[in-house]
Amino acid sequence: MYHRVARPTHDPWEIAVAPERFSDQMRMLRQTRTPLAMGEFVDRIAAGTLPTNAVAVTFDDGYRDNLTVAAPILASLGISATVFITTGSIGSTRAFWWDELAELILARTAAADCEVSIGADRVQVVLPPVDRDAGHTDTWRGSEPSASERQRLYLSIWRQLRLLDNDTRMAAMTSLRSALGGAPANPDDCAMSVDDLVRLTSDGTINIGAHTMTHPSLPALPDDVKRLEVSASLQTCEQIAGTKIAGFAYPYGDRDDATKSIVMDCGAHWACSTRAAAVNTARVDFFDLPRIQVKDWSGAQLARVLHKQWIDA
């Protein structure tokens, strides 16, 4: 599971892999594994013909660098991939909210003292300048203890925003933007446009799957809203691709039985989670296919991670 092939200044969730490391990882997969398109991977599980060293490469969200940076590397090595698209962000000139939040808070060097609206809450934002914000580093990860005021504030607001409905979350981002300012986003930090997606899929090496409209935590939504998020995302992807879309990926990996049932009812044939494991073909759940999040590793480091997962499977 990938998201970005880029070098963002702040990457608290480790979703970016530098281009040269991604290239090294793909060369390793080509040399030591059997890379398959995700659709073929699933079909061969069902048929009982999946090679024991098979892998499938996927991307979540639909960042433009998937087209400009990742796609040429994949094409040069003949490796297929599936990109799961957050369809409500197609063509947006704003960064995804979690990236913009990192820019507004973690990348901010100046002090701040203001109040913002996060849903029904009023949140006081008090930040010292970076040189006085003890413990602050550009390399901090969200899985680590937060050692600075910026890190603590980012994580607190991120947790709130993650579970809000899209309209409330976007209103909160508007409040944060108004209070803290913010520069225009780099196009590669944004989602692909329709034209970008057509280019991405033009030679058949890369195909697309659905990833909801607005990237919500699906179990947190009422069933009717959940169904709309899934069905509209699938329909938009089908319109762009000109073909039936078989695959879906749960935002944040969040899923429950009701969500899985709705994804199935909406016409998907399989769905990916973020559960870090190798596929166990003896007891596979086609609506909870595990994926290993790849970090900014060398090819050799990724090979060791894959070996451990195969041994532990």
C-alpha cells in the first residue's frame, strides 16, 4: 500500500516514499517477486493459482504524483498498479486535508494565538515560535509521542477532523485557514484531475478503484450516507474508466460488517483494508484484503519486511 511518491517537508503518517527509493523497491519486486495487477491477484486467489511470492501494488487517495512520478517508474519495469480514488477531490486545487493541516500547524514557524471552530467546539490555538517550541522536528511521526506544542495540537485536531462528516470538516479547515493563513498547494500535492486519470489509465498498466467521495471513516456514518459515499465513488470511477470497477479501499482502513456489506451491495467484487499482513489464501475475506504500508525504505528493507510477513502468515 502506497499513497505518494514524493518528498514532502512534513509527513507525520509516513505516506510518502522518495522517488529513488520507490524505484529501488519496484526493481526489487520485479527481481524477487511476481507482481500482478490487483484484479488478477484476486482472480488467482479465487482460482487457487496464486503464486506463493505474488504481490500487488496499490495507491490510496489519487495524488497527482502517482501520475507524474510513480507511473513512469512502474511502466519502465512493467509493473501494474491500482490507484484507489477519493472522487470528491478530483481536480481540487487544495491539498488533502491532512496534508494542509500539517502545513498549517507543523510547518508554521511563527507563533499563533487564536480560536478556531472544529465542529461544535471552539479550540484555542496557542503556539510559540518554532525556536521556542521544545521538541519540535520536521521528522516527527504521528505514531510517536508528541514532544512539542505543534505536534500535540496537530494530533488533537487531526483526531477530531478524522471522524467528522465532510461538510463539518471542510468548515473546520476554512476556520483554520482563516486563522493561520496558508500558501497555495503545489499541484503534485493535490488530487489528479479527470484528464490526469484518463492519462494514468490510458495504456492499461494502471487501473483505478474507488475510495469513497470524501474520505470519511465509513463506520462513523449513518448507513444511507455510507452507501452514497461508496456508490457515488464507484460510479464516478466507472465513468472515468469506461468500464466496471471491481475494487474498493476503505479510507483509513476503517470497516465493520455493515460497511463491508454495503460495499458488496454497491457492486464491488473485492475491497482492501490496511490490516498489515500477507494474504492467507486458506481463509481469505475478499472484502478485507490486507495490505502492508510501504514506508520510505530501500528495496532491501522492503524485501526484509515482506519476508517477515510471509514467514509470519
